[in-house]
Amino acid sequence: MRALMPLAAMTFPADWEKLGVEDATAGLTGFCSILLLFGMLPIDLHRFAFLSIAPGDGFLEASSSLIHRSWIHERRLATVPGGTEITDRVGYACRLPGLGLVLKPIIRFVFRHRHRRLIRQFGAAET
């Protein structure tokens, strides 16, 4: 999950790097991942579970972590002239009261950073 660097990194089993989205199974915990601040400092343990996976269209993830009692991440892919548009929607409930207010701008920043990295890697769609 290099799209988060240099802000963060997430560990994952080596065999998952070779899997395509069509190989993942919805409804099961895919794996546990350690969230590493700046790629080095462990700050959370995230348990991934996919409710639905639609190759070419996106996914719906419903996971949890030490910080988040629930984490819902919906990614939608849409074909647009010259490329693909990625839309991420995230909802979450923190285990500690008030932490969600602190994390909201951080999470927004991280997803914007991730999208900028994806654009650098794959290019922007023609407008």
C-alpha cells in the first residue's frame, strides 16, 4: 500500500501483493495490517473485511482496528474520458470519545494525499 507513503505504510501478507481484486473473498477478514506512521512507527492494527467486491467497479470494506470500532470504506471506480475516476467514501466510529473530531481532518488529508500519489503513478484523466 505504497500510495500512503511517506505519511504512512500498511503491512500485508506477501501473497496479497500478487492477488487481483477478483481473487479476494467478500465477507471474510482478508488479513490484519499494522499501520506504520512514516512507514516505521506502529500506530494501529487494522483488520480488513470486504462486504462486497466488484472488479472494475470498486469495493465496500467494513473493518475495525484498535483505534476504530468500525471503519467503512467504499471505493467506486468510474470510466471517464481518458481514464478512471476514483471516489472514496469513509465512515468511522472511534473507540475513544472525541477522537473522531481530531482524526477527521487527518483522514481527509491522507485520502487526498493517496489520490495525488495515484495520479502521479497512473496519470490524470483527460478533461
